[in-house]
Amino acid sequence: AASSAAQRQVDPLPSSFAELDRRIGAPLGLLAELTHRCPLQCGYCSNPLELLKANRELPDAAWLDIFTQAAELGVVQAHLSGGEPTLRKDLEEIIAHLARLGVYSNLITAGVTLGGDRLERLADAGLNHVQISFQGAHAETTERVGRYPGAHAKKLAAAAQARDLGLPLTINAPIHRLNIDEVPDYVALALSLGADRLEIANVQYYGWAWLNRSALLPHRDDVLRQVDYVEKIRRDLTGVLAIDFVTPDYYADYPKPCMGGWGADAFALTPDGTMLPCHAAQTITSMRFENATRMPVRDIWERSEAFNRFRGLDWMPEPCRSCERKEQDFGGCRCQAFAMTGNAAATDPVCIKSPHHADLRQLPPRQEIRPRVIGAARELV
Ligand code: SF4
Ligand code: FES
């Protein structure tokens, strides 16, 4: 029922390629989830409930072909993620290929599998940037959230090595109830590591994180305190440390402009080559997505039903259709709309104008956090 309701509210695809061309720009960035394998078990993971095992991962030749096609289409930045992308033994070849294509590569890593000279080999292959996630600003929190003993020390070592190699460094801080009090400590940590950028990213509740939302959602007062602090420290550290802030939208009046709009300038790839308009799009179980090993990347980007379904503004239902903010937030996040209403075409319930806005904080009874593990979804169905 959710699927047919979604389809009814969406305008039909444009009938001519000339019409498509007028509204489709080139993608500039992609997020490649090279593997779903991961040494951590974070309860806030926003990957889908069912993860792909190693035997579903694309071989390196297929990745190289997809990246070549992406570069021809206009992609200039590739974010290599997972799971843990360094578990791929062919990561050096992938990075070297991106360097040959002139595509800027960013490694998004938990930083616990970069022992020995691995980071140096990746830098030699042409890696341009490293982003290391810290589940806490202190060892005890990092290890409790990621369920990996010794993780914090390994991350510190990886960050120091990145600096020694001259690689630009971003520290990623995924924020939720268990670590929201550590935001000032994250700033101190990023400064002590000589990071160029700190990403304070309030957790988004899709995929696995949706199951844990009642345990992870911070209290409103803590969120408001965090917003005030980040606004002030950002000003104070201008020119010293860049701070990106993914806002905690459960307590907002208006949604975020998720992905800068669906199919606007970026896409994601899963370990088996499925091409998605955003990294969480497979949580919209009513949609079907094409695979880049079976259809050219350009065709998927320009012509596939999934990429065109929520592209632009014409698909919008009311209240977005007649709203003055629709070109600022594009109606919010499709994945969040689906998770909360069962209809991916609905106005994001974060919006105060959504009929579902009042349901936003109707949380299920609080439970222990379920750790993320491959195969764990089977116990839930
Ligand atoms: Fe954004 Fe739609 Fe809400 Fe307007 S009604 S603010 S476009 S989500
Ligand atoms: Fe998928 Fe927002 S995360 S559209």
C-alpha cells in the first residue's frame, strides 16, 4: 500500500531525453561502500538491516570499470567507505586507478585496521584524504559504542600517521545519547591530533539505527546545549579547525536538504554495485535500484526510474508543492519519510507542516542497544 501510494503521488518520467537533459546535471561525487564487512559493531549504523557478505562484493576490475564510467560522467570526488574499506586487499589498486582518472579520493575508515605500513601504501597509491571515525572522544566511550577493545589507541595512532604522511585529516564524531556530552572533548581531540576538519554528525535514524532510536536519541536539552556550543566554537576556531555540523533534526522545525536533493549531484554504490541516490536508499523497500555492472552508470543516473522518482521539485505532494522553502530543503529526506510514514513521497515528518510531525517523538519502549553484526537481521524477522 505504501508503494502504490508513493507512485500515485509522483509525476511520470519525462517523455523525451531533451526534457531530461534540461533538469539533470552531472554528478560530482560518489560514495562507494566497497564492503559491508566491519570490525566494529556500532548500534547507530545506518546501513540496511541485511548486509552483504564478502561473496557478494564486486571484484576490483568491476570497481575500476564503474569508477572510469563515473569519471566520464563528471565525478571528481570518490568517498571510499563501507563497512570498513581497508578490509579490501585491493584498495591500493582502486585508489591508484582513481588517481589516474584525476578523481580525488577520500578514505572513510574506523582506523583500527591500518596497522604497519598500510596507510603509507595507500598514500603512495595516491590517496588524497583520510576521515577517521571516533565513537567517543575518550577510549572508554569509543570502545563501548564500537564494541572493539583497544580501538581508541589504534585510531589515535592512525590519525598521527596520517598527519606524518601529510594527508589532510577529518575526524568524524557520530553523536547520540551516549556521547553527546563529549562534543567539547571531540573539539579538543581534533585540535590535539592536528586535524583539518571535525565533522560533528548527529546520527540519522535509518537502517540499523532505526531499531535503536529509543536508546540513541538524545534528550532535547542536551541537543539544544550542543547546538549553542557548536555555533560558538565554530566562530571561535575559524581558520584553525573547520567544523561541519550535521544537525539533530528530530528536534528541528524544518528538515535538512538531504543529499542536496535526490539525484542532484551525487550517488552511492553498495558492495555489489547497486547504484543508489543516497547511501540509505535501500531502506526504502518499496523501490528497486539498478546495478552498475548490468546497466551503464550514465543510464542509471540519467534515465533510471529510481533516480528520477524524486528528482527536482515536480514530484512533491502538498504541503511541499506550494511551500516557499521547497528549493531550500527539497522536501527533506526520502529515507526518513519512508521510515516514519511508510511512504517515501511524503513530506519529511521533521517538517512542522507534515501531518506526521507529532509522531516524530513517539518512540518505542527503550531497550538495550542492539549491536550491528552481519547476519543479525535474521533474528529480527
Ligand atoms: Fe520543506 Fe516541504 Fe516542509 Fe516546505 S513543507 S519546509 S518544502 S519539507
Ligand atoms: Fe536517503 Fe535522506 S538519507 S534521502
